[in-house]
Amino acid sequence: MTRDGSGHGARQVVDHGRPLAGYRVLDLSRALAGPHCTGLLADMGADVIKVEDVRGGDETRFWGPPFLGDDSAYFLSVNRSRRSIAVDLKSVDGLRICLGLAEKADVVVENFRPGVVARLGLDYAGVKAVNPGVVYASISAYGQDGSGAQEPGYDLIVQGTGGLMSVTGDPDGGPVKAGVAEADILAGTNAAVAIVGGLLARERKRSAGDVIAEGTFLDVALFDGQVSLMGYHLVSYQVSGRVPGRSGNRFPFIVPYQAFRASDGDFTLAVPNERLWQSFTTVIQRPDLAADPRYADNGLRVRNRDTLTTDLASVLATRTVGEWVSRFRDAGIPCGPINDIGQVASSRYVSERGLLHEIEHPAGAVRIPGQPWRTGEVHSREANEPPGRPPRHGEHTDEIMVELGYDTAAIKRLERAGVIRTDPSGNVRSGTDPVGDGR
């Protein structure tokens, strides 16, 4: 594949087999939404350069316990396959370094509160002035304009304001947050999709002969993602006039579609159509339920949910999870055990699909998730390329500065001045080069 390897300038030949190989991403983000976004871009082959504060780095390095050496498990879980440069963004020389990186970047991602990057001189206008082709993504809680722009917001806050917590939890209990930071993860995923679209649009301009081929600015808000996520609840509310409430582990529009207690644990069960309903009643040996006019179709089962699920609960409590899962799967009925994280980590699905990859950290080996998809035809595709080890704070400062044209004397001078921080343990390129066997 031949393409411009920077935001503009000299052309180079790149053929690494992954769609974003040869593209460079300047990652000014921290916490979760931004790093999740840039991790997905790295999975697609992009060279991601993570800019960290010269003093402590990404604050999530300290979000723990647990820790592996100096890094939190949280940080390690989301900062795969990137290089780290530590820079004082508030200094004149630090700004010059970052603008130099931005000039060579195809993509810039930031998730500061709106207005902060403008004060630093690294907003879209500042970067576009040196790199018109840049695709620039700003991730925030409520967007870059409007009444909420300056409101501070983390995942938890937006799960609340976006309505998710109002429909999560038991009907008789209070609002409950999701067990993962889904607002952050969704925003990061949305940003990655939008960035790929922005790059595609830019390449089409170039193919059409547009010499400048301007990039674009992307305003990605956690709140917007929550509204999108709540789509069927919002439409249901408008159609029915009823505000949706909490339904526990049940789905409001299908019965049975929920978690049940077996004799030795819990499992989930989904019976979304009439064919499966007939099969289900056969498996549990309750033909009377199939013949009961109260349960003749899904709409009636939803209306009579409480009576039906009480009856089903007593039946399903008579066998083990393993017995029910085996019987239902043999009949083609969707079901599965409710695994804890230890069971997920040792799951055959994780092993078969190569979802966790062992990487070598200075404090020891650990398995981390890699890209959440596989490519190629099902019966001929190779295993996913393993992710690169999350970098140490400032691990790649030296090599990135050299790439920018700084010599050893200048690098040492800037380090003495506190503008940059280099990694005292040595600069190993394992932030981008995979470490471990990928299994």
C-alpha cells in the first residue's frame, strides 16, 4: 500500500497487512475513553504515540490496587500497542515538541475538558495550521459546545445523566451503574469508527486530486453515546408515554429472556420467538405451558410475565446449570452460564479465539486483551497479531525525539530543563513491537 505516512509530506511504501499500517496517531488522551479509541486504531496497525505529562504520566497508572510494578492493572488493560513520550505541555519547548508530532500525524485524539487544549495551543485550529490533513477527535462528557460543555463528567456521571442507571438494577432497588465503564468504552469505540471514516473521506479527496485534502474535526461526547445506546427505551417512551423502569436481569419486551437460578448457580436464557418457545416447553417437559392461552404468543407472555416466570423458576431450580445448558443447547435454545471473571479468563472461548495475550512487563508477565475481532476467512485466517506491551512512562521519549530531528545534546538539555522525561531503564521498542507468543 502506498500512502502519505504523515499528515502531509514525503510519501512512503507501506504494506504491513493491517488497514491503518503507516498511519500515525498522536494520543493526547488519558483515563479510558481516549486510550480505548487509540487502542482500537493501534489494533488496526496505526503507530500510536501517547503523550504523557512529564511528572506523573497518565493518572490511571496510579488507579489501584492492584498494581504490577509501578503500573495499575487498569492502565495495563487499556494502553496496549503504543509508544510513550513524556512532555511538559505547558512549556514553550513542550508545545513545540507536540506541534512537531502533530505536524507528522494523521490523527490527533484528546479528551481534556473543552477549552483546555485551546489554552495549550493544541486544539484543532492550532494543529490544522501546521497540518491541514489531520483528523482530529475531541472526546468529552457533553460535547464541545452547549450548556454542558464545561460540566465535568466521568463515566459514572454520564451513566446517570444519560438514563442508563434508571433502567439498570432490580425493580425494587435503586439505580445501578453498569459493571464496566461502558460510557467511556462506547465513546472510545464511536471515536475510532468516526476517525476511520474521517481518514477514508480524506483519502477519497486525495484520490480525486485534492492537493490539500483537509481532514476533519470530530466532536465525540459520552452523553451522545448514551442517548444512542438508550434508543429503544427512548422510542418506547415516545410511543407508549410510559417512562421505562428497572427490570433487573429481564428484558422488557421478551419473555422468557432473563437470568434464572438453577440448583447450583445462575444461568441466562433467551426464548425470543414462538418456535423456540415450543422447543423450550418440550425441554422442560411442560407442554401445558405451550397450550396455556395466557402464553400463546410473546405479547401475552410479556403481559403475564410474573405468573410465568414464577412457574419457570420453580422448574429451572430442579437441575444444575450444566444440565440445563446442555439440554437447551442441544435443542438450539440460546443459554449460558453466568461466569465470573476467573471463569472467563480460563474459558475455552477465550483460548480458542486468542483473546488474551501474554506480555512481558518489567515486574512480570500478564495476559491482556488484544483486538476484539478476527480477520480473514473463518477456516484459513491466522491468529490475531498479539498486542504490544503497554509502555513505561516516557519509555520512547528518546527515540521519538530523534525522529523529530533532535540530537542527543538537545534531548539532554530539554530533560535537564524538565521539558521531557526519558526512561532511565532504557528505551525498548516493545510499546509497538509485540512481546510474547500471543497465546
